[in-house]
Amino acid sequence: MISSPEEKSLPQKISEDIITFILEEKLQPGDKLPNETVLSEHLNAGRSSIREAMKLLASRNIVTIRQGSGTYIASSPGVVQDPLGFTFIGNKQKLIHDLLEVRFLLEPSIAAMAAAHADENDIKKITALCDETEALLKRHDDHTQKDIEFHTAIALSSKNVVVPRLIPVINSSIPLFVETTSGALHEETVETHREIADAIAGHDPLRAQDAMYLHLVYNRKRILLIEKNTDQI
């Protein structure tokens, strides 16, 4: 039986009022919310109810509660860590293959959209992350986080409101690929990242799409080679 709106608990209702407040105030990830006293007055609700509502919002990754500091808008509001439950897929080899298939479907088109819509700030960020990832790779340091940030910046540059919600699919696969290949794709990663960044900077959607496709092809070839060598041992 579907619950009617009247059956919502008070903290649930207040949590929705807080979401409305966040949207109306145009608060961004990392922004601090007003304290309990201010919110209770603004929403005409008790402080204990505000507190319970905040716990609900924190469980949905809409806010982050920092003890002694306050409550902040989460970095990816509403997008929980591992939203697709990849942690509970035991067959990591199958997961890597299937994630790569999905990335082939998504990322070349995302790169093309980024090339069409990226502004100067987007291009500066993508180029800077490309430089930082390349520097880490050349020093043989762990580049995983910068690689994730690079692909995230491209997705955000698409200016498509749905694409950022797909970022967890991309981000979940990158650490798996780096771990599986032992970071062996140094030269190919540097080369294709640079080509992707240059294509986006040049507002060339077709070139960006092709560069991203080639980037994924290198990943697939390396993974298949590693699996072949492992089978022969």
C-alpha cells in the first residue's frame, strides 16, 4: 500500500522543507547551512526535529554533518558512495569487463558534449588535471585520484544535468582498471588524455569522441592481455 503524503513523519517533511530551502537559496556543494536555531525559526520547527531531519539528509548524502563545525552541502548531493552496489559484486573480472562496456557506451559521447559546451574555466580545469595526471604517471606515483578528477571534469563540462549522476559508474571503474593493469598504461594514458584535453579545448566534438574511444580501447587491450598471460601461468 502506498503511503499518502499525510503519513510522512515530521522529520521526513522537514527534510523536504530543508531541500526546498537549499534549492531556493541556490546553495552549492561545500556551502554551510544555517545553524539549528536559524533553521528552526525559518521552517517553524523544533530544533530536535531539525536535528532528526538532518540525520535523514545525511543518510541520503545530501548534507555532511561535521561535529563542532556545522552542516554542509555534500560534495555530490544525493549521490551516495557506490550507489550501484559494485562493492557487493564478487566477480571483479566480470565487473571490469561490464563497466568497460558501459564506459564505451557513455564516455565517447560525453567527451563530444564536453567539446561542444565546455567554457574557458572547464578547459583550464581539464588541462590542469591532464598535466597533473601526466606528472604523476611519469614519476610512477599513484595517479588514480587525479585520473578520476580528470574524467569527472569532462563529465561536468558536458553541461548535461544527467551526466554527473552517471559519474559513479566511471569513477568506480578507474581504480579497478589501475589496480588490474598495475598502472602499466603510462604512455597510452598520457597520450590519449592529452588528445582528449586538446580536442575539448579546441571545441572539436568528433576528435574528442574518437580520442576517448581510443583511450578505452587501450584499457581493453591491456586487460585482455593481462588475462591471457594469467591464464597461461
